[in-house]
Amino acid sequence: MYKIAVMGDRDSIYGFAAVGLQPFPITDTEEAAAKLKSLVDGDYAVIYITEELASRLEKEIAYFSERELPAIILIPGVSGNTGKGIQAVKRSVERAVGSDIIFGDD
């Protein structure tokens, strides 16, 4: 059975454990890169990463996003929404269907 992970600062991800996600409170970039690789190689179907942490793991996320699983999804953290998460979803939709189907402000 596949699992779902969430990575980021403790304050942003702490509540996810209550709904069954496996939290990994990480702020160190090198530790986060190693943890992301281990999660990708594990039994995880979805990995949520706070936008702030993801901004420091762009190269790793781009590399792993070429795989079918796991889905790597950016989420806002306690520091706020940077818009990177919705842009990543938009790019994924465009790649999947061949055009932009999300209308609205960029």
C-alpha cells in the first residue's frame, strides 16, 4: 500500500499527522534532499513539500518529477503562499492535456 508524506518546517506540517500523512519536519537543505530521495525510492505515492522548502530543492524536484510516482506537490507553509504550488499544478495540467485549462490571473 502506498503512503503519503509531507516535508517542511514543523509548524507548517505538524497537523498533517492527524489525517494520516507521514510528516518529516526538515529545514536543512541537504537533509531535505536526502530525505526526498529516500521517499521517492520508498512506497510513497504522494509527497507534499512546503513551497519554502521546495524553493531550495528545485533541481531535485525537477529530476524526480519525471517519474510516474510519486507525485510531488507544493503546498503553502506558515510563511504564506508564494504561488509556486499553483504554477506547478498548472504546468502539470498543461503537460498532461496539451493546453492551459486553468483560467484566471497568473
